[in-house]
Amino acid sequence: MNFFEHQDRARQNTQQLIGLFSLSIAVMIMAIYIATLFLFRMAPRVWWHPGLFLYVAGITIVAIAVGSLYKIACLREGGSVIAQELGGRLLIPDMADEQGRQLLNIVEEMAIASGISVPEVYLLERETSINAFAAGFTPNDAVIGVTRGTLQHLNRDELQGVIGHEFSHILNGDMRLNLRLVGLLHGILFIYLTGELLWRIRGSSREDKGLPLWAFGLALMAIGGIGLFCGRLIKAAVSRQREFLADASAVQFTRNPNGLTGVFQKLEQMDSRLISPGAEAASHMFFGNALNPSFWENMFSTHPPLAERIRRVGGLNVSNLAAMPSRNQVRSPSQESLTMGFAGGSSATPEQVVNQVGSVTPEHFAHAQALLSQLPESLRLGVREQESAMAIAFALALDTENLEIQERQIAWLREVQPVELVDKTLELSSEISQLNPSIRLPLVDLAVPVLRQNSAKECQRLCKCVHGLAVATGSLSLRHFVLQLILWHRLQPSINPTSATTVEFTSIEQIWPDSLLVLSVIARVGHSQPDASTEDIAYAFRSGVFRLPKAGEQEKPEIPLTCNFTELKKSIERLRLATPKLKQAIVDACAHTVLLDNKVTPSEADLLRAIAMTLDCPIPPFLNPQRGVSKQKQSSPKRS
């Protein structure tokens, strides 16, 4: 099952969740109705009273809807809300201790290897147990939360296993479903909270002619307990199998089943429970069982038994993993074109590209570790400091080949930014110019967590400044477009945190013009060499078009469409709103257009990855060791 199939499965699970939720509401309505009959002393004389039933049903549905809609509105800002409710604090690199820096390093490695934005990391300082979670709506706005006990009791290999497990939830579409689960089930919990409030009101007595609120409150607490029972059953039904999948993915990412097995063995001797009162609502999100064990643990638990998880991880086919290159082994390329890191070398197929979306192989993980370990000290520290991170974004937009154009860019930048920031930009630009181009996109992703700490207005201003630097060159280049596209997309959670991507397009007809435009640009970029003919460009374009669904039924131009970068960006934004299956077809068509000549140029690789990332379809780096390390042979300290 690939990334897109997991996304579709998550959508289907959402529909099942709504069905189970509706069934739970029906059970609660009947329970409240029966309790009301007894309170009004109508039972056992009259069991069916249509008017009363409709009244109870209406009040119950409204109460649950209010509770659910309120919580859903609170969660619109994403996983950071969950992390803060659990008592987490954002882990700032400059303020992190040695354990925190090790955690941040592992998260960065995993993010660069998988092609997603580096998630914000929250530390649950008061929690001494071993546990972690991932929360968010898309891979672009994900956050990871880790307890202090996890950092204290796990070694690096074990911590990698836990983070790999959480990245699986990010990449497989589990987070969106989990957040919806929190929002919906809060409405059921609202019944219990209302009953608790009425129970505390002692103004009525048995002699009062009015309705005894304390008794009704007690009944609502009991009925809310039924809702809690249903909610735990729903969470258990949704979560258990996904935990097995996440365990297997973590082993695939790190090629080290012993790391994850070591965590499980420590959990058998220690604890994964949380003391936070918010643990009940978010229990299905955690790596381990976050709640106190109960008599009904096998039925209620959102996680499989540890013994079963150990057995399954131990039974994975490690021999296949062992045959892969070691973490420190770097392949020597056979040609200048880039590859996806498959066993077959450079002969990647569009199907292989599609299967790589949302996955991490040990080779990509090793590539990310090697790339990050060879960053100069100034850049490693710069991506973790506010002013330097902004300077890196500006430096990436500078033209390092034409000094006249660069002087024009710097002159414009001095008009809109402080002198110190401009000087820092020039200093870091000199460092970046010594690196191979493949470091550009990872540098953006590494700087994003710090840049997101700016206000929405400051993030917008940053994007406008990068655009201004690109325009100051006289004409917007593909390199500048890719930089702007990635930066704009990565900063969206800060610019507009309440904008959740929803599916608006379910058929290819609705996005056909946008698909044609994207394929047109990719075909032209892939054949921009002087010896490329218009026939080659047209053939690559038509080959990609025919990979789209129902291509035979649509109008197809003979030659690629012409457009500017503004139109291309608008089309990509529309494609983001398509179903996962349509996105799969689009990525497949783009990959087919790129790979038609069995070559992947640096420009093609960056454009393809930028388009896929913007569609929330993360593609791991195209691997070419010569392109992935510094031009200058230099030694750097090993990352902790």
C-alpha cells in the first residue's frame, strides 16, 4: 500500500468514524430518554412518548454538536493545540539541553530524508514516562511531542525508532483522522461535563417541586460514561492496526529493529502513562498506552499488547534490510543524472517514483545524515537562530554567478531590511555558494521551524522580500520560483493557521487545464538544453498527458501550453484540493514526463519535488552523492 492508498484509507476510516459516532449518539439519546422517563415518573407506566423522545433527541444532538464544533474550531490551528493542552513547550534549539538537541537532530534527519517540512517539536517536561505523539492536518503542519522520560531513558537508536514510528503517522495520513477523532468525541464528553456541573449545584432538594438538578446531573454523568465507553471503543477500533503499520515503517526507516524492540522492552519494565488531564482525549495519538490500565484493557486499549508488537517487529524480514547499503556507505554515481536510490541504479520508473512518495528508505536516511553532518558550522547554527534563518532565506535568492545582478539585489534589500541583516545575508551567501545545489531545499526546511516563530505578518513580509530579490534580477528564474513555492508552502501554517486543505475536486475534468499547464512547464524544463528540439518537448508533454486518467476523453493540445510562474502557482494551488488518487495520477504523469529520456537534471529534480511537496505528497531527495555534499572536502563534527 503506497502513500496515496494510505491517504484514501484514512478518508474511508473517517467515514467509518462518523458512522460509529452516529451510533454512539443514538445509544446516548436512548439512555437519556429512559433516564428522563424515570425522573418524570413516567416509567414503567408509559415507555414510549414520541414528543418527549424528540425533545430529548434534539437537546442531546445540539449539546453534542456544540461540544464537538467548539473543539473542532479550537483544533483548526493544528497539532500545536494538542501539544500545549498536554503541557508541552516548544523546544527551541538555542534553549535545548543536550538531550533536546539530540532529539532535534533526529527529527531533522528524518524530515530531510522523507521530504517533509521539519516538524515543530514539543517537550512534555512534566511527563516522566516513555511516550511520544504526532499531530497535525498535513505533513506540512505536523508537530511531534515527546515526554521528558523518553529522552532520559532511551538511547539514540531507540529514540530513532520512536521518531520513525511518529513519522509514519505523519506520512500515512493518520494525524488528520486523529484530530477529527478528538473533535468529535469531545461532544460526547461534553454530556459528562454538563452532568458534573449539574451534580455540583446543590440548590434543589427532594422536597422541591422542581426538577432535582443534582439527580439529573448524576444521570448525565452516568450517560456521559456510556459516551466515554463508546469513545474508547471507537479510538481502539481506529488506532490499533495503524500502530502495527507505524512500527513496521519505523524499522524500514532506520533499518534497525533492535532500536524499537529495546523501547518495547523498557516499556514492559517502566511506564507510558501520562499525568496530564488531556491524555484521555489524545490517548489514541501516542506511541504507547497513555492511560491507566483497566479490567477492560484489551477492549478499550488504543494500542496492541506490547508482547504482540515485539513479536511482529522481531518477525520482520531483516535480511532484506541488511542487503541495503550501510548508513555510512555512499554510492558512486555512474552518470551525472540523479536517481531515486533504487537498487537498479538510475533506471527509475514513474511507478517507483510514486511508490517513493511518503516513504523513507535507509539509503535516504543515510543521505540526510551525511548531508547534514557536512554543513558548515555557521549554517548549522544559523538555521536555529531567528535573524540568521531569515538571512539564509535571502541568501538562497541571491544570484551568485552574476555580480552585477547581485549588487542590484543587495541594493534593493538594503532599502527594506536592517543593515545587520543584509550583512549577515552576504556572509552566509558566501558559505552557501561553496555547497552543491542539492543543499538548497534542505536548508529551507531546516530554517522553517525558526521562521514559523514569526508572526503571520512577518512571515508574509519574508516571502515578499524573497520575491522582491527574485524580481530584482530582471526576470524570475525557475530556481527562484522553486524557492518561493517551497517557502510559501512551508510557512502557510504560520501565515494562515486556520486554513485546512479540503478535497474540492474529485474528477480529472475539474483540474484538467491545471494538469496540462503543470506538465507543460515540466516538459519545457526537462528539455531546456540547446540541442533539444520542439518535437522532443512536445513528445514529452504528450507522453505525460496520456498518463492522466480519462486522457482519451479530454481535449489534448499538440504542443505544451505557455504560461508564467504566477499562473503555474495558481494551478498548483488548485491541484492541492484534489483527491489523493488524482494527486497520485498527477505525480505519476509528472514523473513520466521527467523520466522519459532516462535523465533527471537538477532543475527537473527540484521542480518535481517542489510540485509534489506543495501537493502534500513528499518525495525523498533524488540521490547523487556528488550533488549532495559540499564542493569542498571538509570535515565536520558528528551530529549527536
